[in-house]
Amino acid sequence: MAPGNGESRYIFARVTNYDAQNVLQEYWSLNQGAQNQARRICRNGVWGPLEWINPPMKLGVEYWTVESYNNKPVYAKAISFGQAPNATYKDVSHGIESFGQLVSYTGMMGGANLIETPALDSIQINASNIRITTNSDVSASYVYLVLRYTKTTD
């Protein structure tokens, strides 16, 4: 999702012209009370894509961010894992096409930090799935993750 898709209302745009070939466009939107910011850069007359500085992070939507990792753009996606497993493991597809390298992830289980949850044994994220393994019954808790990653196509 990028700015201008009809889901965001823009309240401010700033254009900075360094010269005729180098321009910075910045956008601020008000989306359901949260302020989101994106930018677009023209370098040597070539426009890059709209990139999110702080995306709205709707579940299941992939965002192109302003970050880079090993000279590749970083994407972000919020994923609903569903119910946590009951003292076993559970696999859920993250639905990311052309998944390259995982850069980082964060998560919550039942409203608490997923990483610090005592019931968590491991989290494994590969090109197609997320596997969470628990050591006790936490199936009453729901898990949400935000993945930051590169793509093989960039």
C-alpha cells in the first residue's frame, strides 16, 4: 500500500527542489487518528517509489519502507498468526512473495511482548512460513508479528 490509495487523507505535503533533477516529496496523512509519513525522491531525474517512513501497518498489507539492508529496500508486513499453539508448534504462511532475507521481527502474544513470553520455545521464519513453538498451553492467546525483510526481486 502506498500513499494516494484512497485509504489515507493527506493533511500536508512538502516539496523540496534541490535542483531540476533532484527533488524530495514528503507526505503526512491522518489515517484513523494516527499520523503516517511517506516520501518520494527524484535523483538525477529518476523518480523512486513512494516509501513509508512510518506505515499504518494494517494486517496483511506489505509496505515498502525507507530502510535498506545490504543495499536492498526493506519491506514491512503485519501478520495475524492466530491462536498460539498448545505446548507444541504451529506453522502459518506469511504470504510474502519473493521473500529474500529476514531483517528483523517483533511480535505480541496475548498483549505481551512475544520474545519475552516464558511459554515461547522458538520462532522460525523462512521464505514461506512462520513456526512458533511453545512449552505450555497458550492457545487462548493470539499472536501478531511485524516482519521486516528484503525481496529476491530487488
